[in-house]
Amino acid sequence: MHPQRKHRIESSSKRSPCKKKSEVKELHLRWNKQPGIKYNMGFQQPKKQDCVSSNNQDRRLRNNTADRAATVKQSNSLEPSESVPTKLQSIDRRQSTVMFAMKDQQKGEEINSIKLHKRRRRFIIKKSPILISMNSSILNLPTLKYEDRNNSKWKSLYQIQGERKRIMRETCSKYKSNNRRIITPYHVSRIFVEDKYRVLYCEVPKAGCSNWKRVLMVLNGLASSTKDIQHNTVHYGNYLKRLDGFDHKGIYHRLNTYTKMLFIREPFEKLVSAFRDKFEHPNNYYHPVFGKAIISRYRVNATKEALRTGSGVKFKEFIQYLLDVHRPVGMDIHWDHVNRLCSPCLIDYDFVGKFESMEEDANFFLHLIGAPQNLTFPKFKDRHSNEERTTTKITQQYFAQLSPSQRQQSYDFYYMDYLMFNYSKPFEDLY
């Protein structure tokens, strides 16, 4: 045999997609011999139609060629009638039909790929993250007016703001890595926008958020007084814009030019306030969604009525749910970390207020942004107004129902919030 032809035959056999039975078995044994690794790679017989030897392929090719030659010879010797197609004509028709089908399929695939590309492009434009360098977010807290610089009260409150922001930044730099800060629409989904006075407010539930929304609506000209706005209008009216509703340019512009503020609350006190509001009063959402799941998982010998309605969740059961890694139902914004709700290590907030000094901090903020003088932060409680607000004393009564271990785990759960906003430990035995 000619050496070049022999070389071509050998190379073609190497390129064959099929492996010999012994080679596959050897590969299977090698994988299974590796320590600590187990694969479900049982040997499978190759299918005849998928994997045939090169000799069989050559023989099939020769047979097909011979058949076609005989068909052509036969067609030349006989006069085919128009009503009865010959074998060759039927083959040609099938081939042409297949060719048309392939062309239609290719066109369909091209159209689908173009549509998919456009859809992906729209998704990237809307949802791709905003990359912000470490020091690009500008602090936009208005400076004290000239006539206020001699006012000891305003001067003291301004200094308190500087100290709160310093502690927040130091905590972030110590515990978070922010060399490349990526802000996505998720990070700004809790931020409400007021364009007239250029304010961004991050909503923290159970820290005066309902009244702050009322204030923003008055600033925006949607109402003349905070007293005229009902609770459902505040939360379900959709009168206030959220920051994630803007495009990237709008988000970036507002983050760097508007005054960004949030109000926070002592974590344990905020947690007890949420529990009392959602589980100790009738609620057609939290009882069936959270209550039923909590009672079913953590209550021994629960009654059918409790399992059916989800009412009557105990504080100890609620804490069990909160600390459970495998919660039967997900997290909720009313007891989530402020660190996750507002992302203070990604967004440079200009003003950090506290619920404990709400009236003083809120009115100072309104003074700084130049709000109308007749607008003050409302003091009223619009939900369960006859009930006493959750205080430090009430919080301690609820946490006294827990074991020392549960109190410690709860403190660990909110540790970053305690640290970042400079709250002291609520119990002496915590470490």
C-alpha cells in the first residue's frame, strides 16, 4: 500500500468519534480509582445508528452508491409515466423538501437570535449594575446657614451628624471590602425620591417610615398637611417614586447630587415593635403567610385552629423562626437588618437620624433642606393609637421570655446594626 494512503487511513481512524470498548472501560476504571471521587459512569454500549466503525461506513457508502447507479440505469432504460414517480424523483423531491425546511429553520433561528439579542440588550440596559468608585459618591449634606452657625443647638446637632457618619464609615471600612462598589437596582429599591427638595429617603420599617412618607408627600405638593394623609394612602397609594424606577443615569445623578438620609432604631426595640404590630393584632397577610408556617414548625401539639389561621404566634416561636437557618418562610423587611435594607456601606448617606431622638433629628433635617417653616415632623401614631409605643422597658419584658442563649444569638443576628449605628448592648450578659 502506498505510504501516503496508509497515513490517511490511519489518521481518519484516529479522528473517528467512536472509542473501542476496552478504551471506554479503561477510562471508566481510571475515574473510579481516583480517591474520594465517585462518578456514576457505568459503561454503556454504543448505539448502532450513532456509532459505527469506519469499515461499516465505507461498506454502507459503497452499497448506497451501487443502488443509486442501478436506479439511474433503470430509469434510463424505462419511460417513466407522469402519474407514477420514479424512485430517483421521489428522492430528489425529498431532498428538495428537506433543503427548504432547513432554509426555513435557519431563517427562524436567525430571527429568534436577533430577538434574543435585543431582549438581552434591553435587560442589560435596565438591570446591569452601576459601578461606583470608592470616593465618587459626594456627600451632599447642606451646610449650616450663616445665621445658624452661632446657634448652639444647630451646631451641636450638626456635629452629632458628623460623628454618626464617622462611626458608620469606620465600621464599613473595617468589616466590608468596598474597593469596587457595585450598586444594583436592588440596593436602591427601598429608597424614595423627592425631586423638589432633592431628597433620597431610605425606608426602615418601624422607625417612623409612615410619617416620613407623609412629610415627603407634603414636600412634593401631594398634600397640604401630614394629618390629611391616611395610612393606606401612604403605603399603598404609590404616590412616591422609588429610586430603582429610574434608569442608570437618573440613579447615578440623584445618588451624587441629592441629600441622602435614613432613620434607624434600636434593633431589639424595632424587632419587638414589628412583632406586636404584625402578630398581636388581626392581620390578613402576616398571620396566614408567616403565622401558619411558624406555628406548624415550632409549636408542639398545635391546635387545628392555630394551624388553620396562623394567629397567636408567641414571641419565643417568632425568635426561633428568626434564628433558624432553614426558615419555613423567608425574611421580611420589618425585621431585616438595616445593613441589608439600605446598604450604608455602598451608599454614602448624608444624614443619619435615630428614632430615639426623632423629633429633634427630623426637624433639624427639614431645617437643613429649607423645607417650609410650618412643616414639622408629625408625632401621632396612626396604627393602634390606643396602645403604648414599644419602649425599652417593654422590649426587655419580651426578651425576658427567652433563654440567655437565644438572647445572645439575637444580638449576634443584629450585631452589625448595633456596631454601625453605635447602639449599646441591651443586656449586660451579652458579649
